[in-house]
Amino acid sequence: MVQATDAELWERAVEGEPEAFGILFERHARPVYNYLFRRTADWSLAEDLTSVVFLEAWRRRRDVRLQHDLALPWLLGVATNVLRNRRRSQWRYRAALERMPRERGEDFADDANARLDDERHMRSALRAMSRLPKREQDVVALCGWADLSYEEAAAALGIPVGTVRSRLSRARARLRELGGASGHEGDGKRAVPAEEA
Amino acid sequence: MNEELNIPERDLPPGRLQSRKEQLVSELSTFDRKNRRRRRLALVVVPAVVAILAATGFTTYALTREPTHLESVGCYDRASLDANVAVVSADGRDPTVICNDIWQEGDLPGAPIPTKLAACVLETGAIGVFPSSDAATCEKLGLADLPASYAQEGKRFAALRDAIVAQLGEPASGSSRGGPQCVGEDEARAVVRRELDSHGYGDWAVKVAGGEFSAATPCADVSFDGAEKTVILVPVSPR
């Protein structure tokens, strides 16, 4: 059986079919979850915000035309907006969030320590990132951490491709300067250090 | 391009992709209907109020509305619906007093502490508290003032909440859970039903959401949905 494309599923969602949106959730929850973790350094919060992103995407599903029939860039754009207005988003969907399956003690039994390490490393990375203007942080996170192309990041943020390029260029230069000043490696590739000294 | 982080990508915890998906689909199946109902109310009620007031010769009016989400209060950091908001539990006190505490504790950084606050009823039926410069803050936002009757209703709801929480423990808040209790489904249902009835909330329902009670998740975590007049029991693992 041929798998439905994102665009076909989106079309069915626009027509009011939640199950089609459920398939999109299955398909894209993982990259959205990891993107949100990289922006918050908190796996548990990232899980809740993943649900918020898909609820918000459903609310706005009629407003969007998917670029190259791919839903992920737009979902990451929604995620970026959700992060920007995190409290408001959580407030809006608080009742739904309360009904979502919650974290249980045994969920992370296998990789609890690894996840704690992730959070510690990510907090350090975000501290370094916080020295950049928010607009540049968004571009670094989308292109560098979520592996979107310039064109996809432009679609996610609703800005021209040239603006993505220039923001990324400025961000890299700034991070190189900051990395050098604080003793971090400045090889031009690493957007943020893995961990501050 | 690869901006290295050296942090691996991970899956959602085992089983949760599926359970979150199922809950999402369940939420979405009623999402549009709820939104339509809200829009319909806004479209019908306001012209009706205008028509009635016009007919009786009033030149101004204030849209009044009872809050339906009594369980929490949103403290906004400026007089705008687009402002950042801190959501806190209602405890029976005046919402402006609750939010004043939030301001004083520094939970709304980035703006000077306001000298006056106004409590309004949002379109959703939730209570929002905004920095206020005059008596018309709610009206300027297109919202109703919080009615005086809330003082009594808020206390009544807080008494219900306190009675339930005393027996079932504090509701979950994110990943942190408080309280030592582990009350199973049957007992939790009985406790909640009894307290609802004795506090005058006999028309409220009790339901289980977010999974099923099992050996791994035998304890009831409680949450309140004022808009739906429902107390929700969420199965969780022992604390």
C-alpha cells in the first residue's frame, strides 16, 4: 500500500479528519520532540510542548500551504512560536494537557542517567546560545539542530531565504567570537559548545 | 550543515507516542465543535445584549459573564491578550491578590510591578488578571469584568478543591508530583463524588482520562475542568 504524503494527510485534516492528523503526529512527533528538547533542555517539558504544537497546528491547519508537500518545516515553525509564547500556549491548551498521558517513574528507567546528562549538556549549550538575539537563535536551532535547509527554515519562520542566510552567518560569527573569548573551540562549524568549561 | 551538539536524538518514552497520539486524536475530534460553540456564543450573545439594551434606552452597556474555569487564574504581564501569562491555582482569594503575590515574588519578570490590577473573564470563561491603568481595563480588552458573585463562588470551589486534595493529594504539575497518597480508582471516585455532592456540585461528573488504572498506574491523580464541570482522575504510578 502506498503511504499517504504529508500533503494528502494535511488535506484530509483540513476536511476535519483527526485520524489523518494522528498519522502526521506519528510521523513527525520525534523531530518536533527533539527540537523542543534542544530549545528547553527538559525532556518532560518537550513532551508536553509536542502535544501543544500539534494542537496549535490543528487549530491553524487551514491557514497553511505546505512547502514541497512537507509538514515538518511548518510544524517546527509552530514549535518556535509556541516556545516564544510558551506560557500562553500552555494556558490555552491546559485542559487538554491535563488529560494527556503523564510521565511515570518507570518511563526512563533504561536511559534515565543519559537523559539527565542530555539535560545538563543542553542547559550549558542554551546558556551559550542565549547570548545571541532570539531571531538568530531560531535560525541556528532550525538549521543547525533540526537540520532544516535554508529554504525550509525560511518557510518555518515566514522570512526570506536571504534573511536566514544572513542571520545564520551573523550568529556563527558571534558564536566564534564568544567561543574564542571563553576558551571554546571556534572551528566555524560548532554553533554552540557541547558543554561550557 | 551540521551544527554539532553531541546530544543524541531520542524517542518519546516507550508507548507514549501511541498513547499521546490517541489522546491527541480524541482531543481533535471535539476541538472544532468546542471552538464553533465559543464563536457562536460570541456572535449570538453580543448582538442580543445590544438589541435588548437599545430597546430599553441604555446608551452604554457592559458585557457580563460568569467565569467557568474556577480552578486557575492567569496573571498577565501587561494589559493585552498577547502578553505573557503565569497560570496559578485559584485558592479562594481575590484573583488580583493572588496575582499581586506572583508579581511580588518576581514570577513575572521584565515589567515593573503594577500598582493596580484588574480581574476579567476571558472568552474561554477563564479568569485573567491584567495590569490596570483605569477602571475600564477589561472593557478595553473586550472582556467582561469579573463579577462580584465570584468572591463567594471562588471560595466555594476552593473549599471543594481543598477537601478533595486533602484526601487524594495535590494535582500533578508538570513532572513534579506532590503528596504521599496513593488512592485507587474506586476510592478516589467515591471521595470525589461525596465531596462534589456535599459542596453543592452535584451536577459535576467524575471521569478517568490519560490512560487506564493498572498495576503500574494504580494511583489517582486529580485535576479539575470547570468548563466541562468535570473532575478528572488520571492514573499514575505510586509517588
